[in-house]
Amino acid sequence: DYEARKRIGERIRQLRAERGMSQTELAERTGLVQCHIVRIEQGRYSVGFDTLQAIAKALDCTVDMVEQ
């Protein structure tokens, strides 16, 4: 659902910003491409659990923290 994707994307953007990390750096740490990170943060892409787990690890947090 779009609202859930948007909420998760905003949370990822917030956590990334709190850590002073660029979208490019997050992409490098997760093995994703930067444009994929953009789409996730904008809520335009549904994130699978494996991707969510990789993002959480790169942000040094838990999946629960990302889903809040």
C-alpha cells in the first residue's frame, strides 16, 4: 500500500540523514543503485524483506526501527 511505502521511505530518509549519509553512500553499503534508494525513499518502490534488512544493517539499526 502506498501509504506504508511512503512512511517506510520517509523513515529511511530520516535515519540516513541522522547518520550524515548520502543516498549514494547508502546505495554502496547496500549493494543497490542510487536511483533505487531514491524510489524507496519516495515511496514509489515496494521494499522486500531482504532489501529492508540490508538497508537497516547499512543504517546500523533494526528492521523494526525502519518500519516505525
